Amino acid sequence: MNAPHYHPPFSALNRAVRISLVLLVALAATLIYLLWPHWRQNPDLSHGFFMPVIFLLLLAEARRSTARYLPAFAGQGLVVTGLLLAALLALAAGGLYAATLSWSHDLVAFTLTVAFVLFLGAALTVLASDPVRWIPLNWAAATAAGLWLLCAPIPPGTYSRLTLGLQLMVSENVLRTLHLLGIAAQRQGNIIQLATATVGVEEACSGVRSLVSCVFAGWFFSAMLVRRPASRAWLVVLAAPLALGMNFLRSLTLTLLANRGISIGGTWHDVTGFAVLGVTAVLLAGLAYLLEGAPAQPATTAERPAPQTYPPFRPHTSSLPRQILAVGLLVALALVALFVVGTRPAVRADSPAPDLAAVLPAAAPGWEVNTNTDLYRFSETLHTELMAQRTYTRPSDHGGDIVIVYLAYWRPGQASVSLVASHTPDACWPGSGWDAQPVARPRVRLPIGDRTLADAEMREFTSRGRTQNVWYWHLYDGHPLAHENPNSPRELLRLAWHYGFRRSGDQLFVRISSNRPWEEIRHEPFMESLFTRLQPMGL
């Protein structure tokens, strides 16, 4: 219903409502802290820096706009409870993913942002109710809550599919336009081959950045600059096509410059990128002005309708939904604290770490031994600097034998079990060009010397006619763990549930890869020496 623009001050609100507002501010500050590195490091999300200010502007606009409040109804408590339960489930999933993948992972940030938006939805249901009247239920208020989703990173799988689709679409349409202009060109995937140059439509040129930023701006302008519902709908609907069209013009311009022999890297690439964002924002603002049209003239005294009467403001009725909201937000804050404490790396620096280089045989009769010296580049991803790898090669009748031994170690508390499990060959090798092949037995017991090793995970990969057999073990506190699919969210959550909060054990990852079967390399002296040294470590 419509009501006068009366918004009670904070001090006049019910105690449960005041507690809820304070908890929402705390959750918002926590989310901003979590998203800030993504905004700083991911150019597609650079508009997120403005979100805290835009959020406040939209809330202020909502309180100035049409005052529509929800009348008290019997099912309000059920609606608030349902939104809170959905938010808490999303929060719990985000916490488990944090235990699995670390707090900096895109999937964690996206899931927790979804949870926060659901909390805002529950809060809006209470704060926009007639007994509270702290903020109206209007377009600006809904936009203030929903825009947070456009400031969160897109989950990796969805992002890959989106960028690939946009890359192919842009490159195909650029190729068609070149043909219309009489320019000879051909396309292979996202690569356009010209007579004098080759232009690749990379991820940064796919249009994801302009698409997300333009949709973000379209929703913002629809709430701040437009009042008519139809105009708002047009502005939101046209934002995405406008972004895609502008990115196409940018890609076409760069391709035409490359065809003329102009280097399009560096300055040209960056200038056109920023120009697209700026021009798109200006066009959207102009479109908002055109759609809104001239402001309506105020009605004369004779035309002004008779004043409408409203029910009296009742600040202390129907208190159950407000109490449910406060309790739900308290539970949310407790869950956040639980996950932060449970996933906090409590590294015991005094724990002795094995000398991994000493474990790997430095010499092998008949084999050439090479030590990898650049593993440090994976330290940030793997959360450890304790890594070692040696490659053993020798000539043979079938083109040469290769055995690669890789070790990585984590002190107690340095990383979660599921984080280590998410970087197994199943997850990492396909991204570097190796195709996984089906194997008869993915888990095998391998003999070495006069004993049999603990169950190993066995995989086979091929790349450009080469085959690599891979055997690996993941040991937690000296005991091997069984792995399933590390790309499965269900499997990651299972590992997080069983091991996500267990930080007392150290972890060791052992990987053997070779172009020869196990039976052909198991009798090599350096292999027997390797596993003799690994035996005290649990293998």
C-alpha cells in the first residue's frame, strides 16, 4: 500500500530491528572485505569498487521514492524464514567451499554473495513492512540488494563457457563483416587470420567485462534516473545488447587496424577497451533520459486528488518476523565466525619439514637426472613452498624412457585436505593440454622391491601422440587418502565435511609419471631407493 514518507529514526525502531540492521552492516563489511581482492585483481569486476557507495545511494533513493509498504499478513513470518533458511544454506555451502578451495576462490565469493543477497531479501521483507516502515518496497530498494550479484566473480565453469561463447560469436561476426568489406580473412576458433596479421579474440576481448559492467550500469540507471516501469524494463533489456554491440565494434576496429599493419597491442588495446566502457555508460545514461522523457508537470490545485487516509503507524505490532530476522542474522554471523576460525591456517612453524630434495635420488646409473628449479611459481596456488621434482631420462629403442618424480609437503594447518585434493592431476593436467584417458583400474596396489605399496591413484594422459602413466598418493598424517573426481562439487564438499576442519596432520603428495608401464620401471635402483626413503613418511 502507499503511505506517507515517514521513516522512523534508528532509535525509534524495535530492538530486534536495530540488532538486525547492525548485523547487516557487519555482514556487508565482511563481504566487501572478501570481494575487495577480486575487484582489485579482476578487471571484469572493477566496477565493484563503486558498489558500497552505489548501495547507499540506492537506499537513499528508495527512501525518497514512492513509499510502498507491505501490509502485515499471516505468512510474513514464513516468507522471512524461507529466505533466511536459503541464505543460511548458501552461507554453509560457501563456508564448506572455503574449507575446500580457500576463501579467495571465485566459487566461494559467488556463493557467499548469493547468501548476502538472500539475507537482504529477508531484511527488506521486514524493513518494508507496514509496522516498521524503515525503507519502502520499491525498485531502488530491490536493485540495491540485487546489484551485489553483479559484483561477485562468476563461477569458473560458467565463466569459461560464457567467455568461449562470446569469443566465438565476436570472431565469427567480425569475419563476416570483413568479408562484406572485401577483406580476405579466415577463422580458426577465436583466431582471425588476415593477409598481413593474425588477430586473436582472447578472454579479455570476449566482452565479458563490458557485458557485466553495462548490465550493472543499466540496472543502476533504471533505479536512479527512470521512474516509469516500462522505461525501466527497456533500459535493463537493452543494456546487454548494447554492451555486446560496442564490444563487437571494438574488436572490428582493432582487426581493421591490424589489417593496415598497425600494432594493436598495448596502447590501442587498452584505449579502445576503456573507450567502450565509457561510451557505453554515456549511451545508457542518454537512453535513460530519452526513455524517461520530460518530467511530468505538477497537478494544479483543482486537479489534485483528495488526500488519502492511511492506517496509523504501529511500530510494535507483528513482532515475530522481526525476531526471526534478528535470530537468523545472529546465526549467520556465528556461522561466519565458525568457518573463519575453522579454516584459519594455524601453521605450526616449528614442525619439522622433510628435506624433499634429499628424498629424491640425485643420481641413477644409466639415467640422466635433471632437477626442476622453478616450482616456486606454483607456491601461491598450492599454499606451500616445500616442493621438489626430478626428471630421469635415458635413451631407448622406443624413443627414450622418462620418469618424473614430484613431491609436495604441507605442515600441519598449512592447507586443508580438500585444497590439496583439488590440485591432483585429474584437475590440473587437462588445463595444460593433456587429455585424460579411461583406465581399467583407477586405484591400484603397486609392488616395489619386496613389498606392496598402499593403494595408488592411477591415471593415463595423452598429448600430441605422447602417453604418460601417472601414479600418485595423497597422505594425511601418514595415511593415504582415496580420491574421487576433484572437479565434482559434491566430492569437494565431502572432503571438506570429513577433513575441512582437521588441521592437526601434515600432508604429503607423491606423484610418479612415466611413458613406461610400472612393471618396466619398478626394478630400477633409484625407484627402490625413492620408496625406501618415503617409507618412514607413510608410504
